[in-house]
Amino acid sequence: MSISQRLDLRQTQTLVMTPQLQQAIKLLQMSGQELSDYVDSEIEQNPLLERGNNDGEAFEQEDSAAPAEKTDSAAEALNGDLEALPQTGGDSDWPEDDKAFGGDHFHESHNNSFHDHDDFEAINAVAEKPSLREHLMEQIQVDITQPGERMIAVALIEMLDDAGYLPIDLELMRTQLGATGDQFEAVIGKLQHFDPPGIFARSLKECLSIQLRERNRLDPAMQILLNHLDLVARREKQALMRLCLVDAEDLADMIDEIRNLNPKPAMIFVSDVAAPIVPDVFIRPQAGGGWHIELNTDTLPRVLANERYYTRIQGSAHSKSDKEYISNRWQQANWLVKALQQRATTILKVASEIVRQQDQFFVHGVQHLRPLILRDIAQAVEMHESTISRVTQNKYIATPRGMFELKYFFTTALTRTDGGETVSSEAARERIRQLIESEDQKAILSDDRLADMLKTEGIDIARRTVAKYREAMGIPTSALRRRHKRI
């Protein structure tokens, strides 16, 4: 074997991420507000860019009589009609129970539970905390796995007021989502176990009950006390002792315990509780059937590249550096105009395909939300999965059933061990419930055993997934079930 030097010629293909390509990717995943801030920054730095009037005419062609020196980032209409699809028709006040405590005693006692900080520490604490919506969304991702229930949960988050309460009457929302009464109440029940304790209550009494239940202190006497908060406000101790069947010392302890609860659980997130969400896409039913989908022009900055100004200053430039600067700025201006146009086109294309594939949800409600993954949309619109992922982040669609983030229309399905069609997570949950309800008290089924039984039926599921589904349905562990059945 000889060692020698030689020259080889090889041909390879690599993807080079140019700065402009990297920036185009960033533009795609920006929210409407982030995009507006970015465009403002570019306009400040580039004298050849200017913002046009976003007055509803943004998607119309420029009039032929208008000056030709400007190129519009939204020169074409970006509205989509899916005529083949069927169509579907068509702040709460602070709970009055808060008055039950009367005076300032309760609120003073509650506020004393917070330590005093100087202004700078308070600002830093607020800046480091996630928003209430972000905090709740993280918990939804972990604790609510069934797609239909997740859609309900996301919609309910948008109904919270500044204190963290839901409106008392949610019937209209339930009807819009197409959810059953039991399903709707089940989701609210799960959300009421979220942090902070007391969130998603519909009254002060319910808020305090949730917190006491978390502490395992909601005994019959305490429940009676909560049912008579008006007597607490009037300090009618004798009547309360008679109703609760407790003495004066126990009553004082109970009232003190209530005073240490938080009547407005969302206030610790007050910096971002009421932040409005602006939809990027609108969908509405058409009179002749199908859906009309259009972009929200308010979230699409209209950017113009001023060709007349470019021509004038280019002719007056003498030095090489000046000419290069003007040329670079002109190229950047035109690139941004085209990039914004491409971003808008891509969002509309992806949103239209999501509506097409989730048509039954818009027609019939959450019960008909179908399993959907990024690959399904990517193949349909001939884009990469990473592009679909970026498009659906921080983009919202306003529908007859409410407003949702695009990414929440993607739901998972469980694979089958026998190679058959996938099984929805809801079907697996229902089967777990059936197996537990029919278990023999002498042979209580563990999570491992349930996973094995489901696999024999063709459902590929892990033990930890079984445990997560069981807990989400409020079913105790095998040890607790065994103890209860013995009793």
C-alpha cells in the first residue's frame, strides 16, 4: 500500500442559508405585532422604503393612473373561496359574592400575604413571569390530550376576565363549539385544577371552594360557610355557628382560613391578562355553500419601494460607496416587498388547507375534529413541514366557532399494532374507562395491565399515556380503587 498525494474532483449539493433566506424564515413565524415592529425598523433604516395606507385597499391592484414609482407588497388579492365545502349557519362583571366579606378586612388580610418590594424588584418580577395565557397553555398541552377538549379549553382561556373568572353564562360558547353539556362541564372541571388555584371559577364561592379543595379543607362545615358568605359579611357569628355546627373557636379558624385565600387568582399575571388577540385570518360561511377565507389586512403592513426617489438619488450619487449603498438599499427594499407578499400568500394557502381538512369541525363542532399532523398539510400544499410549523405559530383564525391558533387544529392519533387505521386518542380514553368500569374488585387493573390489554386489542399505547388519560378522566390509581372497593 503506497501513500501518495492526488487531486480528486467531487460534486456535492448543499443548502446555503443566505442572510435573506434566514430573514424570510424569521418573517414567516413572526406574529402580526412582531412583523409590524420589524417593518417599522426597516423603514427607519432604509430611505427607499415607506409604509402605505392600510385602509382596506391593501389587496387591490394599483390603479393604472397612479404613479408607477411604487411597488406594493400586497399587489394581488389574497382571498380564497372554498366553494366545494359545506357551510354552517350562523366581560363578565365581578361576582356579586365579593360583597359578602364587607369592608376592607378581608382584602387587607389577603394583601398582607404579599411581601413589600421596591419598584425595581416589582418590575423585574413582572418581566420574568410568563403571561397568564402562556402559563395556562403550557398546562393544557400536558394535561388535556383529547383534541376536542383541548379546543374547548383554548376557547375558555379567552373568556377569562382580569381576575381569572369565567362568565356565569357560557351556553352561547358551548353551542358555537358544538360541545355537549357534559363535555363542556368536564373541561371546566379539569381547568379548575390548573395553577393558579381558583382559576376558571364562575363565582367567588366557587373560586374559594376550588382553593379549599386543593388544600383538602372543603369539609361539610366549610361548604356551609361558603354557602352563607352574606352572613360572614354581616358578622352574624351565632347564625353561622348554628348552621355549621361548630363553636366560636372553630368558626374563627374557618373564617381566618378563608381570608388567606386568593379571591382574584389571575391578578398575579395582571401585566398580560387582558392582552387582545388579533386574528390573522378570517373565515365565514358563504351564502351558496362553502367557506370564504381572507387575510386580515390590519396585520399585514403595506410596504412601498419608492422607485422615483431611487432614480433621483441614484443619479446624484458620485462616489462608489454612495452608489453601492443606494443599490444595496434598493435591493433590500424590493426583497422586503416580495418577502411580505410571499408570507401573506403562504399563510392564506396553509390556513385554507387547514379549513378544508378540518371542515367537519367548523360544520359540526369539536366532536368532529379529525387527527391532523403537519405532514398532511405539507403534502397538500407542497411545502416543507418546518414551513407549516412556522406558519401556524402565533397565527390566529377567527371562525364562527371562535378564535383559535392555527397550530391547535393539529391533533394526534394512536397507531395500531395490527397495521390498521389509526385510533383517535378519545377512542383510547373511552376504552380505558370501559375496562376500569368492568374490572373485578379482586383483580384491579394497574396502568401497566391496561396498556397490555389495549395492545392486545391493537392499540399501541405506553403505560405513562394510560396514566395520563386516566388522571385526565378523574379516575383514581389502582391502589385507591382497590381501597375504595374494599370499603
